[in-house]
Amino acid sequence: MVALAALTACDVQNGQFVTAGPETVTTAPVAQAATPAAYIQTFDGTPNRTFTALGDIEIEVSKLTAFHPDPTREDALERLRQEASKRGADAVINVTVGAPRVVPLSWASRKVTGTAVKF
């Protein structure tokens, strides 16, 4: 009898359980589609529009051997866009791209940093 009384206060709406009153309604968050990496904008500074910062990104792009070409600025920016897309960003602001340099375990590496944002 108690179980029947407990079940009468339950309802299913849009695939979610709802009990008693509106204060106990739970809804699933609506997932937004990630912006494809090709559409991620990059800014050297801060744009003149409202945004929400999602976090800093730091990427290293390296060449495998001495015979491979040094990573280009575009290589670094492409990897930055890919990471920003994974984080759900629309753009990356305050982007800085370092010069190629020799680092341990790589013949040349280029560092790129920025802040992922959502407009």
C-alpha cells in the first residue's frame, strides 16, 4: 500500500521522472553541438563582444625528426582550434605563437597559447 502511494506521486515527462511538485522536476541539460575546428576563430587580442571564458589552452607542436620541416604558425593554430573545438569553444582569444625551438625529445617545437571562449 505504501509503495502504491509513493508511485502515485511520480510521473514521467520528456523521459525524466517528476515527483510531487515543480521544485523536484529534473531535466537533462541540452547538449550544444561543438563548433567544428575549421570554424573556430582566433584573435591575437580580445574581441569587442561579450564572451564567456572556458579556460586556457597551451599546445606544443613538434616535428618528429631532423628531416621533417619545422612546425609552422598554421600548424600550431590548427592544433589550437582542434583543442578549442573539443572544449566547446567558438573562438580562442589572446593567442600567442612562439618561434620554433629545440627541446628535449624533439628537434623543433612551437608553443601556442590562448583562452578558449564561448560567444
